[in-house]
Amino acid sequence: MRLNQLVKQIFLIFMCLFALTGQAMADALSDAKRAASAGDYAKAAKLYRPLAKQGVAAAQYFLAYLYDRGLGVAQDYKEAAKLYLSSAKQGYSSGQGGLGVMYQFGHGVPQDYAEAVKWYRLSARQGNGSAQWSLGLMYEKGYGVTLDYTEAVKWYRLSAEQGNPSAQWSLGSLYALGQGVPQDDNEAARWWQQAAAQGDTSAQSMLAAERGDAKGQLMRGEMYFYGHGATKDYAKAAKWFRLSAEQGNAEAQFNLGQMCYQGNGIPQDYKEAAKWYRLAAEQGNDDAQGMLGTMLKEGKGIPQDYIEAVKWFKLSADQGNQLSQFDLGVMYVNGFGVLQDDKEALKWYRLAAAQGLHWAQFKIGLMYYQGIAVLQDYKEAVKWFRLAAEQGYVNAQALLGMLYSEGKGFTQDYVRAHMWLNIAVSNADGKDQKQFIDWRDGLAKKMTPQQISEAQELARKCTANKFKGC
């Protein structure tokens, strides 16, 4: 009897301690959430960490989120993925959804759409609205599953009915396109209005476009042009760009000019392209200024006029447009519309090259190689050729090979020379490719079979590394 009473007392003491511990964890979790809500993420991370170590799924999720976003801690996708996984394995829906995101985008784990779908589904089935929307998106795009608009509609609707604005936007878009549901503009507008009321800019723009708002029409055109939130459709993109452009929107005017120039969704028409470029250029759009300069230089759609071309290139280049900076350099090198001036050309090439434009980097390399506007300096030439070569520019890759072959700028090295020439051959076409083949095969005659094999292996590795560190 006494033994039973003792057991009962021990059990009651244990239950009290368990309740106190549970309450302490709940209090600590609340304190951490309050710190995060107040923007004190470092304090929140400090409070979440011991709870996460004790296996509290919610703490593991919230700490993972902080690592994921770099809030209060250094951003660390691997640590975030590890914590999301710990939380997800305990069935915590937000942790499952977070892990799905990591697999979808390859953050902290190898990108794996099928694995993302698996975790989104587990979370979505528990009613997690964000995961439901993400799962719908996977079905709409066919990522990790067979493309299925009906299934996408199902998950979008579940999320949208919980008030998720992204899902409301997506569901409205499928109604507008008639994908997975009968086409219904009224139903599309209903869902977009709900999303717009919550601040969804895409929905706001779509509705604004219908009301004749120029910026909304521009954004709607971009959605169709890029296939963001809608099926890519150049004809529809051109329609909306035109509506916006006719109201004077400079960006829409430039976009419509591009479509006329390239013949995307509408017949190619250089004269029409020049018209829209000019309208946008006169409003200060630097891309349009550059394209108008190009058309004046080449005489496409408008009479050739080098002086006028230089004017527009200069206006665009002064705004930092790297292509126009390069084009202006070309005009100075050739004396088109300006007095020939290599030093002025070099100035503009340098500005473009500083922004990473490989054509400009290559041109500077040539100027150092040939001693034009600068003292001849093979090492400096190598520096600029390498920058362009690492971006995949074949002419730079070929000249690097020749410099290695001739021992200019560094010690002569036939193996490295063959490597770069081989890479250039694989990336070139037409006459350039034939020239590079002649250079490579001519060099091969001076090499042993072992050296050639070594060079070929280096070329494979260099290509795999995207030409970096070669």
C-alpha cells in the first residue's frame, strides 16, 4: 500500500515538473517571438537556439527562418535547411513548407523539385496556405510533377480561400487564361481584387491596366512578354505595350520599339522601331537613346547619320549605359561623326569594361597588345583578354591562346595555349572557327601527344569551371 502511494507521489511530482518545464518552454518561445516581432532578431535567435536544441519544432522552424533570411545571424542556408528538416520531421507544417522552399531553389541543399513537392504536399495537407500556393505553382509549371492546371487550381483555391494574396493572384490568372477552369474574366477580376486589396502589385497593375492606367498596361505587357504570371505571348505583350506607349510611357515605348526591331509577336519594322525609340529617347530613356544611336549609325529605318548617332550614344553613355559607352568608343576609334581619337575611345571602353562588358574588355586588351593610345604592354593585354575570356568571349579566348603560344605577357606555354585555342574552337563558328582551328592545329604540330592530351584535359576542366581560374 505504502509502495503504491510512493509511486503515485513520484508520478505527481514528475507530472508537475513536466508541466513546469513545458510552461517554461512556452514562455521562452513567446519571449523569442516577441523579440522577433519587435525587430530584435539577434535576441530572438539567442532565445530560439536552446529551445531548438531541445527539439522544440516551432523553435527549430523560427531559428531556421532567421538563418534563411540572415536576420540577427549571418545568413547560412545549410544551417537553415538542417533546422527546417528537424522541424519538418516532427510534422511541423511551417518547417515542412520551409524545407520545400530550400529544395525548390537549391538553398543549402541540392536543388530537387520532386523533393520540394514532397515537403510542400505534407505541409499543404495540414492546411498551410503558403505551402498550398507553392504546391499549386509546382503543378502549374510542371516542376517535380506532371504539369496539371486542374491540380494547380485546386491548391491555389485552398490557399486563396485562406486569404493568401499570391494564391489569389495566381488563381485569378488561371481564370483569365482558362487553364484548369473555364475562362471567366469576372472570376479572374474577383480574385485579383482580393489580392490587390492586400497590396499585391501584380493584381493592382492588372486591374489598373483594364482601367487604362499606362503603368498597369506596361506591367501587363511585361507579364505576357516574360511569361511571369501568364503564359508567354508576344502578340498580347505588344498589344499592352502599345496601349501604354500611346499614353507616353517611355519604358513601354522602348519595349515596343524592341519588339518592332526584333519582330517578336509583330512584323519586323525598323521604321516603326525607330519611331518608338525616338519617343522614348526624347524622354531620357537611356536604352532607347542607345538603340536610336545604333539605328542612326547603321541607317536602319532612318537615314544614316553618324553625327546624330554620336549625340544619342553620348546622352545614353552619360547615364552609365555600358553598351552606349562601348558604341561611343567605337565611333571615336573609327572617326564616325567625331574626330578620330583613340584616347577618347579608350576612356569610353574603360567605363564600359568597368561594368563588366566583355567587348570593351577585349578592345582594351587589343589596344595594349598593339600599343594604341597606350604603351604596348602584353601583361596588361593578358589581364583584359582574360576578363573577357572568362565571360566566354571566343576572340579573347583565342588571343589568350596565341599569347601563351608566343610567350607574350607570360612564359611561353604550349599546353595552356592549346587549351585556350581548343576552347575557342568549341565556342566559335563560321570563319572564326576555321581560323582558330588552323591556329590550334598549327600549334599541335609543335607539341608531343602527351602535351596535347594534357591540354585537352585542361580544356575540359576549364569549360566545366565556366572558364574561371584557367
